[in-house]
Amino acid sequence: MTKTQIKLIVTVAALGVAVVHQRFKVDTITLGLLIMAVLPWVSSFLQSAELPGGWKFQFDQVKEEQQKQREDIERLKFLIDGFVTEDELKHLHRLASSEPFSVKVDGTSKFFESELRRLRSLGMIASLPDKGIRSLLVNDGKARDVKDHFCITDKGRAYLGFRHDNIAEGA
């Protein structure tokens, strides 16, 4: 039996009882039966209904929609958490902080370079005018401040906010 058939049976039965009851007198029972007759049809725009006497109806459609939204939110949290690597996340945090972000060219610079390039391609960081990866990663033995070459963008700050919210919610 489909949901529509069940709704139709409940409505017809409640209306039938209401009509029979109406012939004898008009009271709150008749009104309650009429409300019951209409209730299945208003479930598309009502979340729940509470009738006198403590009867409460929670509509399945709303529960199903809430479950779907919960699953969608979990998927989005997963994607946000995995969008950048842990090292890229550290770079974003360091660029967002007020502390210097020093780097010296060594054997791991290629990894650092690829992380910066990826963050820049995602729009999370931006090169400062006349600066960039080449000017930052000069192999002359000197340490350089990454903040003299790159800055975090609004998109990067928003991402850090999303990550912070995810952690705060216990994701």
C-alpha cells in the first residue's frame, strides 16, 4: 500500500466518521476528526502536528529530508577536511598568523614548492607583486620570510574558518 493510499483511507475514514457524528451534534470531536482528515495532506509543508490530548505526529517526509541533509553535511565535512594536505594546512595557518614564516632552501624544498603552487592554484594564497616561488626559493643559503613573497587570500581565510568550525563541531 502506498503512502497516498494510506492518506486517502485515513481521510475518507475520518470524514465518514465526522459526517456521521455531525448529524447528531457539533463538538470538539467532530473538529478533531476533520483535522485528522486534513492532516495527511498538509504533511508536505508541516513538520509536525500536535493535537489536544498530547497526540503528536512527526511527518516521515521531514525526517527523510533531515537524514538526507545530515548525510550531505557529513560528505561536505569530509571534503573540507581532505581538501588540502596537513602540510598545506600548516602553511595556511602560518601565513594567517602574525609570526614570521621563514624558509631555507634544502632537499625538501621541492615538496614545499609544490605545496605553495597548489595553494596558489586553489586561490588560497597569492603572490605579492614582483614576488613568487622563484624569488622565495633562491638557493643562496639564506632564510627568507614566506610572507615577503606570498599572502593568504580571503578564500584561504574562509577555508581555515571552515576547518575550525569542523573541528569545533567534533568532525
